[in-house]
Amino acid sequence: MKILSFNFCHIFLVAAFLSSNLTDVEGFGSLIQLPHSGSNRTRLRSKRVLYVDEFGAKGDGFSDDTEAFKDAWEVACSLSSQAKIIVPARSTFLVHPIDFSGPCRSKVTLRICGTIVAPKDPSAWHHLNPRKWLYFHGLKHFTVEGGGVINGMGEQWWARSCKINKTNPCRHAPTAITFHRCKNLKFSNVMVINSQQMHIAFTKCFRVVASNLKVIAPVSSPNTDGIHISASSHIQVKDSMTRTGDDCISIVSNSSEIQIGNIACGPGHGISIGSLGKSHSWSQVHNVLVDGVFISNTENGVRIKTWQGGGGFVSKISFQNVLMENVSNPIIIDQYYCDSSHPCANQTSAVKVENISFVGIKGTSATEEAIRFACSDSLPCENLYLEDVELLSTSGEKATKSFCWEAEGSSSGSVYPTPCFSNIESFIKLDVPSSSIPLSI
């Protein structure tokens, strides 16, 4: 027996065909009632499934389809019953910077089956916020899905970066997709590529499930973090792959209850807590579980990075079940982080780092130093814990080693390279069970 499979986009195409044709078939009149008069906008407002091409989108990759997306959003957000916006497959939609603002009257789903592309030329952001492209804010029970592609077309932005050309001024560039102040959000089954800067950002969000995402940009693209989490809580990122020019996942400033699992990361800069404490700022990040990650060919593995002079704390962070392949700096805490063209001055205040565990971290290191704990002179790292760690040299020729500065902690079981903690105090293993992070939405 031959089994036919359909994705959601195909199902909606069939449904649209039936709804547009069955009104002329005897016997269906009482089942399907479609309006036969009134304006096009009135007819569209009566529908719960809205195609952007019904609002004038061309989908040819050259025509500006921004207004069509705005109009579709206005209708969907105003409906009292759940609405779906469909971006059709096999079409490419050029969309300029746009705000998708809430609150909406009911739940809205954006199903991206085709491709959305940004303008290539940075001048399209003239007199606009240079940090935004697709900006979703103030939404509850919002879903983005569909199997399509979002392409930031970031090449010209990268060429203007001061990290590519030191003579250029350091300027902001857009994040491809920003979710700001969203609650009960689902984001799944979308590919995001070649963002102008960060690819996906969750800022001040609560209860998010992000899954089955592919995030891709050249390793040479500057500041193109894959997934960035800021000032958010109860966030789950799972079953996804990131290959970019910066952090695969970064967690910063006042975030908590974060769960990362089943992630493939690399190339890029690894998975990072921070940076935190820049310009004397105060930050806290706590209750983070990273469990089940494959990291390959990255500049760092699992990392905590803070600037001197900051305040706040990083606590209750667990990295576990991580496989690494040819990773530089596989395990690193760097409290002297300085992403600046000028040397950073020594300062006494610092972000406190404590209760950090690394369990089941195995693989190969591209650097001789496989474990590095460079902690603050004034606020040493406390309660660091290593268990079941094996990090061998990629080349197989040199032994790997550990470096510790003002790092207090303990280890259990087999740990290689040998730990170098400044104390031998006992430590209770950090336990951050996944069940402690209620994520159902």
C-alpha cells in the first residue's frame, strides 16, 4: 500500500481549494457558507486562514511585500477566533523592517512555508531602528512554524563591521527575528540563515519553547549569534542545530530557568553564559541546564564570560552530557573577558560565579588548555564541580592540561585533565532536574 504524506502547508492549500469550489456543488451549500458580496477586506476578515498573497504579496523575491504582511497581520490580530497567516511555499517574499505588534484578540499562528528575505542594502534601514528586522512584541500564545526559510541577506552588513575591517566604525546591525515581551510562545521548524547580526533573540519573554530550528551563517560572519536569550525566564531550546560566526546559544542579563537540550553546535563560539557586567552593569543568570549537546570545531565549548567591574551573579548552572570534537577551550570560565580593541583596565568589582557543575563532558580539545577557570581576584569562583570529564588532545600528541586562578571547587570520579582547584572542600553536586522547569504552554 502506498502511503501519502502531506505537510501542513499542503493541507491548507487543499482546504483553500475546497472552500473556493464546493459552494457550487449541490448538497454542500448548507455546509459551507461563503460571502458573495462586500469588499475584499470584509471577505478576508471573515476568514481564519489568511494567505499573504491574498493581500497583494507578489512572492517574486523582488517586489516589496511588506505592506501585504502588515495588512495580513492587522486582520489576523483583530480576529476574535484563532487565526493563521500562511506564507506560501515555492515563493520568496521581500520584506523590509516590520513590527508585528500585540496584543491580539486571540491566538495567532504564522506558518512560514516559503522564504522571507531581507533587503540586501543596509540603506533600507535609513531613519529606522538598525537593530530590528522582523520584530514580534507584546504577544501571547503566538506560534511560528512551517518548514520555511528566513534569510537576513547579511553579507553587506558583515562587510561594514569593524570586526571585518578595523577602519570601519562599530555600528549596530539588525537581529533577524526578535521576540520581545512575548508569553507562551512556540517557535519551531524554521531555518534562519545569514542574519545581519544575531539570528534569533528572546528578550523579556516568559514561557518559550523553541525547537527543530536550523540556524546557519558563515563562520566568518561577525556577531551572528544563533539564539540569544536576554532578561527571559522559563525558556526551552531543543532539537536544533546552529552553525554561525559567534555563539551558538548565548544567555545574558537577568535570565533564569533556561533549559537547553539535544543541540548540535558548530562551527561558532560554543554555548555561553554572558558576557555579563560590561560598563559596570549588574546582571544575574541562574538555574540553567545544558544537557545533551554536540559541539564541534568551535572557538569555545561551554563558557561563562564576565567583564571586570560588573556586579551581580551567575549561579546554579549545570553543563552535562556534552560531546566535543576539535573544540578550543572546551571548558572555560573567563572573568577577564575583554572584547575591545583597547586593553581593559583591572578592576576590583566583579560578577560572582558560584555553584557551577560540569558533568559528563568528553571529547577532543584543539588547545592544550582544555579546562580554564580564570576567576576574579576579589570574588573567587566558588563551588565549581567536575565529574566524569575526559578531554583529550585532538592531535593525540600532547597531553591536555587545566588552568586555575582563584577557583575553588571539587571533583568526583574520573577527570582528565587533572583538576587544579585551590581547595579540596567537599561539594554537593548541582541538581537542576528538567521537571523543575515547567515549560508546557
